[in-house]
Amino acid sequence: SILESLKRLIFRNGGSTCVPQNDLCSLFLQSPTGVEAYNDNGLVPRTIRLLKDKFPDIIVYTDVALDPYSSDGHDGIVREDGVILNDETVYQLCKQAVSQARAGADVVSPSDMMDGRVGAIRSALDAEGFNDVSIMSYTAKYASSFYGPFREALDSNPRFGDKKTYQMNPANYREALLETAADEAEGADILLVKPGLPYLDIIRLLRDNSALPIAAYQVSGEYSMIKAGGALNMIDEEKVMMESLMCLRRAGADVILTYFARQAAAVLCGMGSAAK
């Protein structure tokens, strides 16, 4: 059941009161314009409502992007010639964010990397009375190879091409400053860097140039490398895990998203390897 899945999710998050929500949409519900993204009776809104009913103190962060709902597998609506339609996508993202807020989301997190989406989402939320719903913007989301294990597990690679036309070039740090200024001006409440450990310099760059909270996302490739190294007895998994999280914090992250949430929480509570 959804409730049992939620209990397992909360347990995996080490009892955390912050639970992220994203979706693996059925192929039968996917479409070129991702209309399932703002279905009030879809999986994510129903899950949010159930979470808030059973665990009212939980803070729910939601992912705002079209890729789980797109038949093309991209974060935006794709024109026939392969060009991502920025403004048309932002229109859909606004409806998705409002749907999530209506269900009870506390923080919506646009991960799509479309231009102008933070300001548009802020305006859409305010227009519907959701002034207290915060926005955690994926400010510096790089077109990284470290997403591989996640995309493989969910079979979520784009049907064609790649995401380099809207995600950031790993060689470019200056764009992160431009995105920081834009997201702040548009009303973001938290700025996120993704991936985490390979981009410590970007985390520090944002920390030094913004008074907003900075989030870091330790992605599936980072997690998998540590797990694989531990399984092969090449490293001490627990120590490397904690060191990697400490490095994200040292670089300036106020918020860390990680697949190690439960395991790290156990270590911090003195339980150690019991949570592996």
C-alpha cells in the first residue's frame, strides 16, 4: 500500500521530518506535454495528502519537472525539430507546482532548468493563495555523468539526444553566478547544487555570493561509488560516507539531499553500521 511505502520511506530517511517526493509515471500516462504532472489525483498529490494526514509534522519537498511525465523523457516540451520549448514548459510547471501545493507540499523544487521558471512559479503560487509554500530552486544543475545509476534504475534516460541544452556545462562555473542572481531575484528560498561532491567549488561559490540557504544533492553516482568501494573492501564505507557529507557541509551546504540519509542518521545517533 502507499501508506506502508511511506513508512518505509520515512524509515529510510532516518526518521527525518523532510521527505522528498518525485514520480515514476506509467508509460500509459506519459504524453508530449506531460499533462499528468498536474493531475490532482495523480500519484504524487495523493501521496502528499496521505503523508500530511498520517504524519502532519512532516515537511514535504516535491520535484517540479516534466521528465517523469514526458513521453520524450526530457524536462521540457520538445518541438518536432528537437528544440526544448522553454515558455510552454514553464506554463506546465506552474500548474504542476500549484497542484502539489494544493495537495499539501511545503517546498516545491523546480529541477527542470528552464529559464524564468522560479519567478513564474512564485507568481502562480501566490495567485492561488500559497504564499507560504517555499521554492528550492535547482540553481546549478549540471549535465553530469554522475546521474547514471538513477537513470538506469528508473529507465529515465531521454528517448533521444541529451539534456545539455538546458542543464549546465560541467566546465562552466560562471553560469552558476548568473543563475544565482536570477533565482534570487525571481523569489527562490533555497538554492541547490547538483551533483554534490564533484562540485564543492560551486557550493562554495554560491555560499560566498548569496545569503540564501544552500542545498547540495549527493546523487546516485556518488552514492554508488562509495557503496561499491565498501562492498569490495577497498574503503571503509561508513567513514567515507560521513567524510563525503562533512565535505558538502564544509563547502557551505545548509541542506544535504542524500541516499545515505538513514545510514548517516544512524551514525550520528551512535548506531553505526546497524542501519546499512
